[in-house]
Amino acid sequence: MRILFVHQNFPGQFVHLAPALAAAGHEVVALGMRGKPVQLPGVRVISHRVPAPPEALWKLLSRTERDWQAKVIRGKATADVVRQLAAQGFVPDLVFGHSGWGETLFIKDVLPACKLAVYGEYYYSAFGRDARFDPEFASKDPDAALRIRLKNTHLLHALEAADAVVSPTAFQRDSHPEVFRPKIDVIHDGIDTPRFRPDPKAVVHLRGAGVSLKAGDEVVTFVARSLEPYRGYHVFMRALPRLLRERPQARVVIVGAEGVSYGAPGPDNGSWKNTFLDEVRNQIDPSRVHFVGRLPHELLTQLMQVSAAHVYLTYPFVLSWSLLEAMSVGCTIVGSRTAPVEEVIRHGENGLLVDFFDAEALAATVADVLANRAAYRGLGAAARQSVVERYDLRSVCLPAQLDFIRRLAA
């Protein structure tokens, strides 16, 4: 079988599935749009550029119209490359694409006979879930709901055209319109649990601070792609004064970039990191709070291995890989009582949950974990077991992904 993967930032969620299909004897090609192509065994990766929109047209469009136009341009660019591949002799039997940026818009129009699988990561809503979850940052723009409706347009086209869809969690599946849910399988991307495992000998050196951290130290970790309200960064920072006051030996390590991944930029297009650091700066000892930016995956894993309490907060939105990786490492998780987290964390069984907005409760819970390490140690072991049973890459998720492909091809 000939299989084409389409992902703006390939391999993305297909990093394990694509080479596994190649190893099974299928001809696998992947189409990406960013930088130098990533090399995977048996996979021919093609990288291409999306043409810039005409400047004169761009000036005439509103912000809402620009977002939709950008998706159309991406979809057309992908269709053009697929046509070129077909002209060169590669006509896929199956296309598996991430629908998030518009690349799958026209796949069925240029390849009407192929099977189309879509990765349905999230379907937006102006009412409920993330959009109006946090009143502190709820948009006051009367056109915000209009933009969100249009933001789903390319996703709707993908859902309608797809023969089958995959979402990584039940929460993300249920974000999609009910009429499409019967064609959506819930299959997570998978966690490499032998790689993400506890290591009591792990040590992390924070060279800039001249500090070494090891298992047994009072290390509190917070990880997000970007430090922004969507991932509860503001709540976490507001919890630090009490936490550091109650635990004078604790050190806090914050991983994440200063930009924005999901929400709006900070005040005056500035940094949310500095906005909320400034809010508490005079109430904390900055020498005990370490901002390390984004880390290589190996170093991030080592940091989780020395963590005494790992905090994960999120709006009702896409679940981060980092939470499941931290669970696999055996961290004691203190998470937000929001739907995507509640899907994987059962309070008091494999982690602890607090109200997303309650910074005082967050501080008190983390302080209690640090003060009573032995009492909470079983939560980390149970967290790892949960991931092994439900999200292990080799024994659970990759077999389910391969079975999904087989069923679709049949």
C-alpha cells in the first residue's frame, strides 16, 4: 500500500506510525512544511514552502478573513504537491493528515479514490471549553465568536471529507460536532514508557544558577510549551509566594518559552512570563525560582526524574504530552480539575487535583506533598502504571494505530 502523511511540522503525531508502516513493507511518503526534513527509517520526507499571500489582498482582509485565507493557501499548496507526486508516479492509496492548518482541505478533490484519515486534534467553540473558561482573559471583542466559527471551517471540511478520524483523548474527540463522532477513534499518540521511567540516580545541573538537583530534593516542576494563561502559568506564579514561604528549602524549575502557543499575547504584545513574574517578584526569593526556557527532551526527562511535585494546569483544551511523560516518569502530579486532566488523573489514586483558579489551594497541596513525601510516593507509582496500561507506545497505542490503518484500508 502507498501511504502519504501530511503534517505542517512532520513528523508530529506520526513520528512512530510512519516508520512502523514503512517497516511493514508499505511505501511511505511524508509531506511537511517547516525547515529541514526530518529523516525517519523507510520514509521519504518532502519539505515544501507555502506561497505568501498577495500583499494587496492581505491589506484588504480583516483578521478573521486572513486566518481563513491562510488555510486555503496551505490547502492549495498541499494539493499542488500531491498532484506533482501523482504525475511522478506516486498515487497514494491512503492519506493521513493533520487537519489543523488547512493541509487536508483539498485532498479528496485531487485524490477522489484514496482513503483519507484525519488527525482531529481539537474543534473550537466560542461557548464553553477554553474560549470563555478564564474570565480574567475572556475576549471583549464582539467579533471573537465570529472568528472562532470561521476558525473551524477548514476542520469541518476535513471531517466531512474524511473516511475516518483519530483523536488522542476522549475529551478532544468530544470537542467535535456530535454528528461526526461516530467516525472518530480515540487513539493516543503513545508514550515510550521504557524511555520515560523513574531514575533515583538522576541529577540535573542548573549551570546558570550554580545549583545541582537530585531525587530527594524539594524540586517543584512546571512545564508548558509557552508560559501563558492557557496552561495556568498565572495561577502557578500566584501560588509561589505561599509555597516558597511554607517550604524554605524548595526550588521551583519552570520550563517553557516566553512566546504564545495558544492564547492571546500578553499586555502590549508583551511576555506573559514577565507580566506574572512582576506580579509576585517582591513576594518571592528569585534565587529559588529558575526559568530554563525550552529544554532538550533528554534533559526535560531528567528534570522530571528529580521532581518532587510536578504541577500541570490547563484550560479545557488539548492535553499536553508532558503530563503523560511526567506520569510515566513516576512524578507526583498536582493537576487542575479540568476535563482533559480528569481523563487521566483520578484524585487521590494516581495524582492530586485542585481547582484551576485556586492558587492558595495549589500552594497548600504542593507544600503538603513536599512535607509528606513518603505518604504521597504511591501516587507516582500509580501514575506510571496508568500510563503503562493505557498509553504505552509499543503495547497499546502503536498497535491500535496500525489496526486503525488496516481497517481503513480494508
